[in-house]
Amino acid sequence: MTQMYASLMYIQTRAPYGDIPGQPSQAPHPASNGTAPANQDGDANNDQPPQGPSTPPPERSGVFNSALRELAQDLVLKEQQMEIIINSLPGLGNSEADQERLIRKYEAELREVEAERARAEEEKEQMVDMLGEVIGKVRRVP
């Protein structure tokens, strides 16, 4: 979603102005330094997106089209990666009964592994105690 949002924001803020035949250009003039032109009443034209220090100027058409193609490829690639992940989820293609059977099987395996871990932990504690006794019996040789 973040990648899609960033792509949409790039398109919104950096798209070059289009020319409509028979209509005056809405593109800001280079001499205006990014400010909206004043209308006859002296008010700023509110139909244009704000252009200021935080808003970059529109891209040239070729640069924008190239970036647009790259953004589209990135979004398609991300969608394909998501499809692969979704298709590899364990629940797809299994009935509810099969999923419950697998859950019970995995719970039993988990209990066995946990019991084995507890035995290994106990054995480790015994070894540490034995090692402490051996170290305590060793005397330094002068």
C-alpha cells in the first residue's frame, strides 16, 4: 500500500501539464516562481495545485513517462510477489477438517519437542553442577 500511495503521489505532483486545444495553458510560467497567477480580481487561481518549495515542479514528458513505466512495473512485480505468498498459505485447498487435523498433529509435535527441550535443559543443569563440583575439587599447584 505504501508503494502504491507513493506512486500515486508522484503521479499527482509530478505529472506534466497537458495542452487542451483551444484552451489557455494552465501550466505555471517559469517567471512566476511556482506561484499561481492572479486573476482579474487579484486573487490567486485556486484551480491549480500549489507550487512551492515543498512541491517539486512537473517532470518533462519523457522523464515522467519513463518513471511511470518503472512505477507500473514495480507495482506489477509487487502484486506477483503477493500472489506467490498467498498461494503458499497452508489453508488454501484444504478443508476445515484437514486443517484441524494438521493443527492437532502440529500441537502433538510441539509437545514432543517441548518435552525434549525440557529434558535437555535439565541435563544441562546437571552438567553445570557436575562441572562446578570438579572445578571446586581442583587445587592450584604452587
